[in-house]
Amino acid sequence: MVQRAFLYVEIILTGLYNRNYYEKALMILDKEEFHPISVIACDLDELKKVNDSWGHHAGDMLLKECANLLKKSVRNSDILARIGGDEFFIIMPKTDEQMVAKVIERIYHNINVYNDSHRLPIRISIGFSTGIDKSKSLSEILKEADRRMYAVKRMKEMQGI
């Protein structure tokens, strides 16, 4: 699939690909041969609160745990990257909406299992988008996933969740 060797760049804290790798992968994967293609956008909720209340060490630990849970939830062929402070994106080539729904279900399941046995819970907001063919660019798919993730985040904030 993607030539990971020449694109390999890693964030030390989480062991995930960084934004640079992610953007190069987007350019490579924006081709018809990788469709259907899906993107999942994830944002760790309330990381600033954790950092302020428990310290940055606790926030870093939460980022690492979240990264590990996301890794456990996706396939080896998917590209999982931490593109910013508490934002993670997953690019899923040859993946339709049904498969994305299963992956998101797996993510929430893994987080719930983690939260059952840890004092500091992981809370995450997720949005996704799928492009069936090249009628929607990968950039548009990414923006839609990001927009949907922020809509979920706003809804949770309004409901006090």
C-alpha cells in the first residue's frame, strides 16, 4: 500500500505518525484505487482540564493510553496519526461506512474496558466521513470528518457530558 519506509516519521510520546507523515499519506492516497476511503477524526476530551488538575504527566499518560487504544482498534493497513495536541486521525483505504462503524464501535468498546479499570478515564469525540469515489477529494473527506467530530464535541459540552 503506502511506502511507509520513506515517509516514516514518529511522534516520540505516542509512537504514532505525526502530522507531516499524515499529510504526505493524504497526497499518496488521494487516488481512485484506494476508494472507498474513510477518515476518522478523534479528539481527546478535556485534556486541558486533566493537565491543569492532575499535571502534564497525567495528560501525557492519557495521550499514550488513547494512542494505544486506537492502535488496538484499527487494522495494520490503516494510518493512525496524532496530528496535534489531542487530535488523532485515522485514514482507512478501501473502507466503506459499514467497516468504519465497526471500527468506531471497537474504539468505544476498548475505551469503555479501559475506563472500567482506571481512575482517570479517557473521553473522546469521534467524527468520520467516507468517499465512495473521487467525486469527493480526500481533503473534503477529512474536513467533513473533522466537522462531524467537532459537532459531537459541542453537543457533549452543551449536555455537560
